[in-house]
Amino acid sequence: MEQNTICVQGGYTPGNGEPRQIPIIQSTTFKYDTSEDMGKLFDLEAEGYFYTRLQNPTNDYVAAKIAQLEGGTAAMLTSSGQAANFFALFNICGAGDHIVSSTSIYGGTYNLISVTMKRMGIDVTFVDPDASEEELMAAFQPNTKAMFGETIANPALTVLDIEKFARVAHANGVPLIVDNTFATPINCRPFAWGADIVTHSTTKYMDGHGAGVGGAIVDSGNFDWMKYADKYPGLCTPDESYHGVTYVERFGNGGAFITKCTTQLMRDLGSIQSPQNAFILNLGLESLHVRMAKHCENGQAVAEFLENHPKVAYVNYCGLPGDKYHALAEKYLPNGSCGVVSFGLVGGRDAASTFMKHLKIAAIETHVADARTCCLNPASSTHRQMNDEQLKEAGVPAELIRISCGIEDKRDLIADLAQALEAI
């Protein structure tokens, strides 16, 4: 099926007389006639459900749709995008290991990797996404287990050169994990460019209506874990915490990563997405292909307006011909990037404060990628835990404004920005 059809029909095919819409299985537990029947599930010898903390039919239907959209072999839902990124990394990293990550990533993810995971004994080297392959190679260590980046960075809007990162990751025998939240699989499918694992904050465009927090992890099934068995013993040797199963041997490259992530991390940490939120997510997915086109149309119009305004110092939007990442966007995002535009005001922090106070249609929210337009000054909110040097490295200086263009009429959005700029 084409992407547009998968959005509507993927993941779930009802049988004769079954519900047309994905059913909400709002149950914590599932009944079995015998202990032997349930035992087969615990031994991973049969398919089924016994406790929603690990798996739930509603969640699995929606995860299957996302896997189809990304072109992956297996997927799982998590309670948030942060949980998805943590699980994707922690599934193959442990104390004493090392990660190479782009500097240009969401502030919460930056903190997750640089502070929280560091406290767990996992080190990180951050690299400039524009670095040469030689410079990227130099960041790797013998204990490096993963490389990480974002297709379109939030909020710096850096476009990741996925092929370059994938080549370097594979040359060092590690998978490339890409957060594809902003592009969504409608505008970019990282697996086609060499990425191995994709994550999402489904809270954003996939949900699209600010209704349900969630995350997702998708496996391409392409990374040969057994080729690097010494590096990934958790996947390639018996798991004594789960009946001695060897995940790659039992489930192959297409299913090992997600199965291990479920039976170990979801079992122990429990960051499950609720079936109700999964149902809401699916409603958003059904219109994703329609909404993304409108988000991109509005983002392009707003970026072009801001680019020509005298009170705007610069605009970051890869759809603009003069943007630093325009060529990469034409390669990876030929149908549009997203509805998020970032720009800096000539008057710095004070100008940003005045501008934000005068917005009428664009709401001040920490949220982004919503049907309704929202706006933020990241340095004073989502990235406030960073010092000035870190803010510059992440591409979010104090004067930066991030606007997430919704699906309203673009003329109203431009009029709102014009009057707020006039107030400066």
C-alpha cells in the first residue's frame, strides 16, 4: 500500500463482523484456561497477551501501522518520546558503554544522554552534525554501541545527513538510531537512507491534536547483530533473566531488538502507552498524510514572510533556498519538511519577550507539531537547563523563537506574526 493508504488502513484488518475501528482493549490482564497456556506466552513459544504492561492488542495494532509507515519489521509503543529514545539506547547500552550523538537534538534528549544516562555509567561524545566523516569517525571508541541523531532537529531545524551518519556508524559496527518525529514517515523514511532504528514522539505530528502523550520505536530489521555478537551480548547470548532465550536466534534480526526491549525494559521499567492513548494516536495517524501537507504549506509561507521582515535577524527553515540545509532537504525531504520554523529577532532576548507577549493566534506552549499553531522561546523554557555555551552548541540562542505552524489559514498566521513584530 502507498503511505496515504497505510495511514488509514494499516496495522489492523477486521474480520467478518469485527469492529471497523481498532478496538480499545482497556484491560490490565488477560484470562487463560490453563497455566500451561499462559506458560507458553512467558516462554515466548506462543503469541498472545497476559499483562498490558508488556503488550496490549490496541497498542500492537497501532505499532504495526507505524512499522508499516516506516518500512520496518517490528515496532512498539512507549509512554512518551523520551521513553522511546531511552529504551532504544538502553536496549543495547549499559554501564561502561559509549554513545556518539549529534549535538543538534531536542534539549530533553540532550539532558537524557548527557546527564541521566551518564549517571548510569554510559558516556557520550557529542558531534557537530555538519562534521566531516573523518571528524565523526574520530568520535568513536572501542566501547561505542550506538550513534544517534534527529532527522530534523528540535528546535534548531538542522537536517541530518542520514547517509553520512549511517556510513560512519556501520564502519564502526554500530547501528544508527534516528528520531524521526518532525519529518514523520510521510516526509522521510530514514531506513531508506541507512538508519537502523527509528524513534518517535508520537505526541507530536502523529497524534497531531495535543490529546495523547506517547512514543514509538521501530526496527528496520537490517542490522546484523550476530556479526558483532561480542559487542551486543544482550541480543546474541542467552538472557538468563528470561528463560535463557537468545533473541537473535529465536526472532532473527527483524524481531530481536523489539522483543528484547519488551521482555526486558518494558517488563522492568513499565513505560507503556495506555490503550486509550494508542486509540487516540491511531485517529491522528489516519489523517497524518493530509495534515503534514498543510503544516508544510503554512511553514513555508511563514518562513518566507519572516525572511523579508526587517525585525527578523535570521530564519531557519530548510524549505528556503538560502537555508544552510536546503540541499539536504531536497535530498531527504523532497515533499516538505515540517511546519516548525525558528527565527531570531534583531533585538535579542528583550525583543523575544515583547514578541511573545503580543501573539494572539499562536499560543505559548511547550508543545509543538499540533493542529493549532503554538510558539516558544526555547532558551527560557525547554532548553533552560543548558548554559549559554550549550545553548549555542544546540543552536538555540536567547533570541531564538520557535513557531509550530498548525493547519489554520496561513493568512491569519502571517497577520498574527506581523502585529506581534510591530509591537517590538
